[in-house]
Amino acid sequence: MARLELDDVTKVYRGDDDEAGVVAVDDVSVEVPDGDFLVLVGPSGCGKSTTLRMIAGLETVTAGEVTLGDRTINDVSAQERDIAMVFQSYALYPHKTVRDNIAFGLEESTDRSDGEIASAVEEVTELMGIDDLLDRKPGELSGGQQQRVALGRAIVRDPDAFLMDEPLSNLDAKLRAEMRTELQHLQEQLGVTTVYVTHDQTEAMTMGDRIAVLDQGELQQVGTPLECYHQPNNLFVAGFIGEPSMNVFDGHLQTTELVTDSFTYSFSAESVSDLDLEDDSELVLGIRPEDIELGEHSTDENRFEAEVVVVEPMGNENIVHLQFDDTPTDDEFIATTEGVPSVSSGDRVGVVFPEAAIHLFEADTGKAVKNRQLSFTGTPAEMLQ
Ligand code: ADP
């Protein structure tokens, strides 16, 4: 087991006559303490797999340093790195049994006796709940069982670190949710430093001790899932983390009011002076769907009128699509409510955006200038641990 660190790691892919190349990973620095679970999350093409492949030694590092334990491993070959990788495609040998698939890596990489290998394989298959499948071949297993074999093969090597590249994406939704929990328990039990790549923000939110959000090769934020959700560094993180996404409205500041195409939001004078914003700044106001209150009788200053476009009852919550007057038809925003739906399409409702829940971002850079307040007496970092 070991701590993993990336320092200013950059990867540029260059073709033969391609001077500039593609910057796949741009100056990324992140630390994974010994035994921690870091989820690397971002949209397709943001550089997740490239980052993982550099850690594994399957891709050279253009600039920066990768450190595992106390040694820099940039120039160490993949075989000599004590790292086990699990892929989306399970990459099992179809003609070998489960027992032989799991034993194979050990036979190749260690000088343990046959007896030691056999008992290591049995121990791992028991841990993974596949000890009754030892003599089957991959073709005789379900997708979930194959994934367990692939994980078992990684675990049996007892590596310094696990790297997992979308390992659950071939499974159906129910099994994926089950395996998420199982993987987390397993990782806690084994205490092996793990980097897990996914494009799925739900997976990132539910699995990671910490998540690292990437966009276009650049690291946007590293934090606990709740930090990234409630205290996003910028508009990208705010929009990417959370489903349905945060609602955003462009506006410009006039003394203590934010004027948007649809409404004028009044801030308390103190909050604007605390933020130290210049008059006429171009800003983006953000509010999460669950923070919007639908209330006819509210006397809140920031109560606006909107029309309900459609209500999607999900059972545990309702996703209410809303629209302000005079806005383009595709310019909806979303509120979520609990219980039995109290509004239906065509209704005109009052919507309240409580000031404590408002986020503000600079329009040109996307940087957060104000995040929501948290109803907690400690520091935000303590609450979001
Ligand atoms: P992700 O895993 O987040 O989907 P990747 O790490 O696969 O993203 O890719 C990051 C960027 O690098 C993308 O723009 C992709 O097109 C580019 N890329 C990946 N592999 C190569 C390669 N072998 N040669 C050139 N460009 C590549």
C-alpha cells in the first residue's frame, strides 16, 4: 500500500507531423493518501483514462511527476509498478477457468509456490463470493460474476494501488448500484489506495472519499463529494455535479440587484458589500432545484411568477419544469418537490429563490464568487467531511 501523487502532470499526444499535438492532460496535481479512494470524474474526452494510463505506466508522461510511495515512477515500466488495473472490458482469458484466470497474474508476477497461489486464489474468491465458480470459464458466468473475477484477479496480487477504469459500466443499473456498494466495502476492508475513473457523476458522488473533477484536461476541483456539490469552485463543477443540474441565469449587477432577462434579484446590501463586487459586473446566478420554493403566499422579496411546463413524478420527488414569461421555450428551469405533486402543467406558481441558497459565478471566468450558506455552526469543511 502506498500514497500516490501527481505533480504538474501533463500529457500531450503528438502525431508525426503534428507539432502542437493534443493536450489530453494539462498540469494536473493531486494527492491520494495511502488507503484512500479517489474518483476521477468528468465528461468523455476530459483526460480521465489518459491520467489513469500514465499512473499505470501504459502511457508516457510528457511533463511532471508521478510518485507512488516514496519513489517517482515516471520511468518505471508498467510491469514493475506494483499497480493492478481493472477495466470496463473484463479482459478475462476465455479458455481459462476462474481459478486459472485469477492465478495467472500471480504465476507471472511472483515466485510463490503452487500451494501458496492456490490458497491466495481461494481466499480472494471467498471474499468476492465467487468461490463456487472456480471451475467455470468466463463464458459460463454472468456480467456481474465476470466483473468479480476481474476484481479478484486484481486483489489477489495485493498491489500498492488499484486503478479502475469505468469497471461497472457494462452492468445493468441495479447490479451497478449493488457493485458500487460492494466495491466500496471491499476497498475499505483492503485499505488499498484506489483511483477510480467514471464519467457518471452519481457514481462519483456515492463512491469517492474525495472526487477530482476534470474538464478538458484541467483539474477543476478536488474535494469530498459534498464539497463539490455545495461549494463548487466554478460553473463547470456546479453544472456537472448534481442531477438534475443546478439552474443558472445570466445577469448583471446594479448596486444590490442582479438583473436577468426574466427577473430582478435583490440581495441584502451587506452580502453585496461582503462580496466586494463591482457595480455592473456580469454574473451568473445559480440555484439547485431542491432549494427553489414553490409558494403562492410567500412574502419573500425574491418571489417570481413562473408557469409549470411539465411535472415528472418520480415517487420520492417531483421534477417540476418551469418557465418564466417571455423566455424562449427551451429555456426551462427545474425545481424538485417532495411528496404528492401539488402543481401540474399549465399552473402559474410563485417561485422563491432563498438568498442563503444562491450561488454566484463570474460570467467571463466561471469562477464562484459566492456559494450557498450551509446551516451548520462549524466550518464548511467540517460539515462537508
Ligand atoms: P476520457 O477518458 O476522459 O474520455 P481520454 O483520456 O481518453 O479521455 O482522452 C483525452 C483526450 O486525449 C481526448 O481529446 C482524446 O481524443 C485524446 N486522446 C486520447 N488518446 C489519444 C491518442 N492515443 N492519440 C491522440 N489523442 C488521444
